Amino acid sequence: MSIAADAQEMQGEIARFRHELHQEPEIGLDLPRTQEKVLKALDGLPYEITLGESTTSVTAVLRGGAAHASAQKPAVLLRADMDGLPVQERTGVEFSSKIDGAMHACGHDLHTSMLAGAATLLAERRDQLAGDVVLMFQPGEEGFDGAGHMIREGVLDAAGRRVDAAYGMHVFSSLEPHGQFCTKAGVMMSASDGLFVTVLGAGGHGSAPHSAKDPVTAAAEMVTALQVMITRQFNMFDPVVLTVGVLQAGTKRNVIPESARFEATIRTFSEASRKRMMTAIPQLLKGIASAHGLEVDVDYRGEYPMTVTDEDETHTAEGVISGMFGDSRLSRWATPISGSEDFSRVLAEVPGTFVGLSAVPRGVDHTTSPFNHSPYATFDDGVLSDGAALYAELAVSRIATLAAGN
């Protein structure tokens, strides 16, 4: 049977595993229950398992048994992230999160279950593989740089040499119709940086702002000025997206507080814009603070680089998708999206690509459905077998071409 047919037979098993993961989401780098579930799914399969030292990551290496003609045995990496988000689930699905304040709102439970399914598909074809497969089960994608941790601990060299190619996948609860695969060569996703600002004033009575130094009005001005600055200092064809997600100040409406703070995420699509933002933002905020007679602490933290896919590996993945599912299931994005990914760290080290997969429920309008990170984001189990099959086929086909010296 083909990989796709075998994966379809496993659909129920993959879905059950996904539901188990979904009901117990964990956040950050420490995911002990998730790690335990992954290890259980891999139990009995011929993988060499390595656990993370600084995280609860799982690295699994499958040694191919077929002869190979190349000088070095090829190796391909497949990655799935495993962490959830601090979101209270509102989907109403029967397998909703049992953990208060935590949810798999970005579909990482699907990634993990699909890669676990692929682990079985690949193990069954071990004797046909003229190379090795590295499975990267990664915690801490949501702002904790789990990929960076795993790279420092050697995941890219887990097979005994640097992997030749790396593939990741991400599901979406919006953007594209159900079951659509999405690719883009080059810059596919933005860089992401964090901005943490504290405006320092002098508290006082709400009736006498002239006798205090109000940090709230200055912070409000800063939030607005940042948006204006982008439209006046940056090229609209090299976009910058800045979103303030935290804005905090005060304890009572008639008390001027001592300080106000806000946090923002910054997305850029070129190194030039990214570097410029790192200098332009502090300059702007310090100027506004000075005009109000206040002090400001600006903490600009570089986080994830742009997700840049390799053109050849992207075309390889597109060929596999079209061959397995038909051209109609493939969308080639003309422009990047402003989400960010720490799989970008892997792609900065080795050739590879990233594939999107729409898990919008059948019959739901993908243009209006809640997007990833929403408490209402719903991901359809129906894509699980296709995702598992694609993971496996990418490894099988790429190892075959590498082993042949192509």
C-alpha cells in the first residue's frame, strides 16, 4: 500500500492521539505530560531516542536499512512543535482542554500527532530507506525559542552528521480552504521581536494632574505614535507590523499612578527594517517621554528571525504534494504572512522548507473563521492522515534522491 493509503488507515489512531494532547495542553519549555505521551507513541518502534537537557524535547533517529550509493549516508529532519498557549478554550469541542487557562490554540497538537503517525509509517519502511530520519519533537515554540534550545543540544547532528534537509509543517484554522497545502520559496514568515516599555512618572491625585507626572497619557501617546512612525519612516512595500498586546497602569480611577507599561510584538520582513526598528523605537519613545518630563525604560528584545525557505527544497516539497494529492491541493503564496516561527532557526542552518496545511473544518468559510491563537480556533481532524503521509513521504523521497546523488 502507498504511504497515503496506510496513513488513511491510521486516521482514527492519529485523531485519538491528537485528542489526548488537546485535552492536556502544556506551555513553554517544560511539557512533561506531552513528552510522556510522545514517548508512549514511539514505544516499540526502532528509533534511537534522546531527551532534551534544558527542555522536555524528544529527538528520535530512525536508521535506514537500505544500501546507499552516496559517499555519506543522507539524513532528513522532520519537525513538530508540541506546546500550547495561555488561552481559555471556547471551541466547545468534546475533547476541549481540561487545563484551565491553557489551550492548543495554534494546532501544535495536530503537528505532534501527525509526526507521531509519520514515525510509524517510516518505521514500516525502514528497510527501504537508504538514509536516516531525525524526528524533532520540540517544546517552547510560542515565544520560548525551543528550536534554539534543541539546536544547541545537537538535534541537527543527531544522526551523526548534519542533516541534509529539514521540513516543518503548520496547520491553520483560517486563510485557506480545508485541506489546502501552502508553500512559498524565500521569505515565508516575518521576523518577530518583543518590545517592553515602562513609563516612569510621579503619582498624585486625579483632580490635580499638574502636581504629578502622569505616565498614562504619555504611554497612550507612545502607543499611537508608534503606528504613525511606521507609516512615515518605513516603506509600505517592506512592511512592518507592530501590535500592542499589553497595556497596564493604575489601581483606581482617581489616582495617577507612578508608572505605566505596555508590551508589543514587532514583525518585519527584511533585516534592514528589523535593524532600523531597533534604533527608531527607542529614539521615538525617549523623545515623547522627555517632552512630558518623564523617564522611560525601553527593552527591545530580538526574538525569531525571518522564516526563509530554500527554493530547491520548496520545489521538492511542492512536487511531493502534487504527486500525492494533486495540483488542486497546492497553493503557492505570493506574499509572506506576518506570523513568526522558531523553525526559522533550523532553516537558517540547513536547507529546508515549511509547509502550511489548512485545518479549517469542512463547510466553514475560511475567510471568516477564527484564526490561530483565538479561543475559538477550531482545527479539523480530517487533515491528520494527509499531514502524517506528507511528513513521511517528504523523508522517503528526499532520502531517495540524496542517496542517488541528486
